[in-house]
Amino acid sequence: MQRPTVLIISEEPEFARAVSTRWQEERNAPVFLFNDAQAKQFELAIVGTDQVATSLRRSGAAILHMSDAKGSTPDVIRMPKVDGWPHLVITVAKQILERRALLSEVTRLSQIELHLEREAALGRYILEARHNLNNALTSILGNSELMLLDQGNMDPNFRQPVETIRNMGMRMNEILQRFTSLQKEMQLTEQQSPKKFARSAVSGI
């Protein structure tokens, strides 16, 4: 799992050292940056100065601002620098990162769901069209077979094209039969899925 990147900005070297040193003692600590000019992408900025730079607001990252000013905004969370503040900062920062990771995962899953819904809609359309195609193919195959049986009245020049039509129709029929098999497999899978879920739930108790 890729570690998040945290940018720490402060005019006091001790500020950055207090946060990064303590956090690095924990498992899965993030990657730390200490220069906003070189930071191209980060998930969280911890600011120990009086002002939050406009460039940070435009970055789209979450901002944790150590400030005695009251009130927070959607993009900036303000915290007072009280006793034990490094521990408090790290605790809040981890919650922010976890929330952003969950939102990112929800977005990714939503995109996957949308893609699957589109594919399912296309699959349903193909299965619905299959009936009409079957009717057309039945007519094509039937008439081509009758024409080939009536060899006495058929112009020899037409026999090869009619055989080609018959053969192509048979190939299309094989493809449609595969769709029929696929539909049956999908229906069987849908019937078995609740049973598998039930067994998993029982085994997990």
C-alpha cells in the first residue's frame, strides 16, 4: 500500500521535527516533505505558521493549521497549540488521511460500478436482440437450404453465393448459441451468489 505524503511547513525547525520524529516511530508513517516549493503532490499539509499560503489552498489537499484563531473552513482545520500538541496533531492528521483514503476508494468503486452497469446494459441489449436475430437467421438458413436442394432449377452461378450465405448464417447461429449459454451461466451465477454469501456469513459467525 502506497504511503501518503504529508507536507510540514513552519518557521520553527522544532515544529517539523516534533511532528515527523514522533510520527515516524509509528507503523506505516507517511512520507514527509518540508519544502512547499518542491512539493508537487501531497494529501495533507500541516502548517505551523500564522498564515496559510494561497498555493496550499489551491492544491486540493487537506490543511491542518496550528492557530489560536477560532473556526475552521472546509479546506482548513484549525487547532490550538496546547500541551501535548504533537500527539494531538498526529491523531487528527491520521483521521484526515483515513477519511481521504476512504473517499478515494469510494470514488474508485463508483467508477467501477458505472463501468459494470454499462457493460451489463450492453449485455442485456444483446440478449434482447438475440431473439430477433434468431428469427432472421432461421429464415435465411431455411431459404438457403431449400434453394440448394432445388439443384435442377438453380443457376450454377448462384450456387456458390447461396452456399456462402448458408455457411455464414450457420456461423452466426453458433455465435448466438454462445450468447444463450452465457445467459444460462449468468442466471446460474446469480442464483448461487446468495447461497455463497449465506455460507460465508455462517462460517464467519
